[in-house]
Amino acid sequence: MKEKLPHRLNFLLALAPALVASTLLIIYYYPFLTDDSMISLRYVERFLEGKGLTWTDGRPVEGYSNLLYCLIIALLGFLGMDLILAARVLGIACSLGVILVMGSFARRNANQSGLAPMLFLGLAAPMSIWALGGLEQPLLALLLAFAWTGGMRYFEASQPKGWLLPAVSLALGLACLTRPDSPVFCVAFAVALAWHSLPDLKKLVKEMAILASFPVLLYGGQILWRKSYYGEWVPNTALVKISPSSRHFWEGIEYVGSGLFVLLPFSLIALFLVFRLLKNPEFRSKAVLLLAPLLLMIPYQIFIGGDIFPGHRHTVPLIPAFALILTEGISLVGKEGWIKQKTPSKFMVNGLGIILFGLLILVQFADKGNRRAKAEKWEVVGRELAWNLRTAFEAKQPKIAITAAGCIPYHTKFPALDMLGLNDYWLPRHPPRDMGTGWIGHELGNADYVLQENPDLIVFDNGSVPSFRVGDSLLARPAFHSTYRIVKVRTSPTGYVSKVHFNLYSPKVGVTSEGEKLMVPPWLLGNLDNSAVHLNDRGEFVLEIRKGGPLTLDLDKYATRDSLGWEVKMEGESLAEVESRAFSDQKGLHIRLQTASEVKGQLARLELSKMAENSPGL
């Protein structure tokens, strides 16, 4: 019992600082939540509603790359938890779980070799960033931590327990369900197992069969299910995001370099230690186990061009491997007596540790990717815009075309069109000729396709001007300008200003007719200069009419052969001094509103009735 006390004390000493550090970083980076997380949550929400694992109505596509993660969130949602909260709870639990798993593994050492690696995990900001980020990386990191620590125990034991290798296989199989590129980790583990068991070929074949059982069963099962459900062998995400090119090659190299930088100085220390471990027969198999995934994932990340998200998302699953290298490396150094020979006192060792961790902390706050995660708040603006649109149009369920496929579709619950193709069937199968020369995952886009789909609303990003390939090509189409009106929307309650394109002739958000009358939604007269629309107390969009230039609207569809006047009837607040005129001719229907009053008017309803022919124009 007495011999166990130092182990337990060491475990507690290592556990508390790491968990506290990780918790503080999670608080610091809150409320980071990436837009793509809400793509997965939309699939989950529709799944819970009985609509299947789909993003919108129509032909289903697999626009997520985290099946197991989605299913766990669905379970939490089924139990009554809010889905965004569920994503955060799962992410935080998995991130802290990695520390616990690694601490449990390090506890077997009688020295303090577990203290530094666990504190490294707690201070590595990408772990805390993606604990909040709402995607699958913390879950993947936890499963890999189970697999790697289980593998190391298997390699250490002269007669390993019979359940150990099947448990490793299960962890790797679940990892394959968590991300479709996880077979890379399975291959890396197989390489390490071959290194450990050869030249005993009979033993190796048996071990390989056990190791491959769950990955083949689960990953193969998912592929067959994907083919039967979505009609495809590969997910939509692969078609959209994987476009090898020289540009993406260099971006991949930069991404890998930034991933090593954010873990400085411990990434370099780990690389040094892993080669020290390779030289020692006692540690060699474990070193191969930890080095192989790094050697395979680095070329893979270069091949796909890295990632566009802040906070080094693809580095997160590799951080436990670095921590295990540190654990084993420190143990090796202690066994070799290197510290005793090269350092005069423990004081210098502790001082060096303080310096190294101080550098790690400085790097976390200086790193560009981590700073982007801290600064990223545009999803908050998009969420508020979505809430406003949903309040105004929930009953009509307009179809909304977007480039940010998470936040706005998730919060509006509207039928949607993903103009960048991640959740669309047609776009990834009709890529542009210069695919691979643009920003990863944002290269698709076809203006003619969007106009053919005729969405009721179009929103770029969280409510900005047209952007990306699809935005540029839409701006070059006369049909886009004659069909859509860009309007400034002042959202409640914070007053963010966003931009939304409204379809002028949509029966849900555009001009409609009632006999001889035309009902013109007030928001269609909004513009980007001196007017905006906002929600009133009844949850309706009203148009602000201010002193200044006139508000005009031209409707080509309502052209008449002869000049025709229209009677204008307005409803709202403070409209007494607003002048209104409307007439139609061969070019269309023309509406004009203007006020000289200092009092801001609020137009809630605009009704036009036909008058006599040959009326004077504007």
C-alpha cells in the first residue's frame, strides 16, 4: 500500500494543474464555435425530426465527416439536451478525458515523468479551442489516446492480456467512424505492430487479424451504408475539399509547420526524444507506434492542403502522441541517468521546466491560428441574423441560398441551398476547370445553377456582399440584378447590420398580387445607403424611411405597354410626410418613396392599385 502512495500522489500532482490550465483556456476561448459544427448539428436535428441524416429536402448527400460524433450528439439531443450545448459538453469532456487517459497511463511511473506531458496537454491551446469548436477532433483525440496507450501497454507486456488488442481495435474502429481519414492511424498502428512482432509471422498474422477486425467491420459497414443511403462510395466532403494542386501543396506545408510551431518548444523536444527512443530496444516498438502516425499524417495533411479553420484543428489528434513521446522520453532519460550526469541539481531541472512551459504559454498567445479562434465571432452575427429571418418568415419557410452552410441554415430551419457545394449533390459533380487554385472547400460555385434553383433569399457569409466564385459570377449575370434586391438588415437585439438578397418575385418574400392589387413587401425598397429593415414588436420586418435620397424600386416583370399610374397605400408609423409615387411603363413598375421629415418613418405595408393609363411618370 505504501508503494502505491507515490504513484497516486504523482498522479494527483500531474492531474490538477493540467485540468486547471485546460479549463482556464476553455474559458478564455469561449464562445468559439465554428460554423461547420452547425452543419453537423443540422444533420442531427433533422435526424431527430425523422427526416434522416440530411441537410435539406431533396436528394440526400453526406456533407458531414463525423458520423460517430453526430450519433453521440443525437443521443444527447434525444435525451433533451440542446444540440449546441451537447456539442460543447462532448468536446470538453473528450478534451479533459484525454488528460485523464494520459495521466492514468503515466501513473505507472514512480518518477514525475507524467507531470510535464500532462501539463503540456493542458496548456496546448488547440485542445481547448476545439473542446469548444463543436467538431469531432476532441472525440478523435480521446479514441486515439485509448488506442495508443493500449498499444503501448500491449508492447510492454511479455504476456499481454487477451482483451487488450481487441480493445485497441475497437478504439481504432470507432475512430474510423469519427473521421473518414482515420484509417491512416490504423495503418500506422499496423506498421508498429509489424515492427514489434516480426519475425514471428504466425503471431503477426493473428495480431493483424485482431487489430483489423473492428476498423474493417465499422469502416466497411459505413461505406456500404453510405452507398445504400446516399448512393455514393465517398462522402461529399471529399469531393469538395480534396483538390490536390501546387497551391494546396505549399499551403499544406505551411499548415504542418504552423502545427509544429504552436506546440513549441515541446514539439521539437518530442521529435528529439522519439529518435532517442528508437535507439533503445526497450522503447523501440513504442517509439515506432508514436512516430508512425506523425510520419503518415504529415504527408496526408500536405496532400489535402492543410485546413482553413483557426486553432490548428488537424493537429489536435496528434497532440496525445506528442505527450506520450514526452512521457516515454522522460522515462528513458531517467533510466539512462542522463539528468544526473549532465545537471548539477534538481533546481536547474525545475528551472528549465519553468522556462520551457513559459515558452509554450507565450507561443499559445502569440500564435496566429489561436488568435484567430479568439477573435472569431462572425457566427454570432450570423446567428442573430438567422433568428431575425426566422422570426419574420418562419410560417412561409423560404428557401435560402448560403455560402456559410452552418449557422444560418441551422438557426433559421429553412430549406436551403449550399452555394459552395458541401451539402449539394450537383455542384461537386460539376467542378470548375481550375479546381485546386482556390481556397480549400470554397472553390465550387455556379451562378446559373443558383439562378435555376431560384432561392427566395441569398446570404453570403453571415450577411455580406457577394463573395467567392459564386458571388463574382452572380454579379456578372443581369438576371441576378433584375431578380434580387440587396437590403441592409439591422438585427435585433444588438443592432448588427447584415446584407440579405431578397427575390423580388418570390411568392414568399417578394411582390404578390391580390386581384388588381400588388402587395409590395417594404423590405424590397431597402438599400445599402440610407435605409435598413428591422423587426418591429410584432415580429415583422419594417422599412426605415429617413430624410435624404429617395427609396426606389424597379420591377421589370410588371412592365406595361402604356404608361399606367398606381395608387400607393402605406401602413406603418410616422408616414404622414412621406411622399409616394408609382407608375409602370415599357421598362417596368417604378416605385418611389421620400421624406423631408427629421422623424424616421417605419413602413410595414405597401399596397399598389392600378389607376388610369397615360399617367405622369416619376
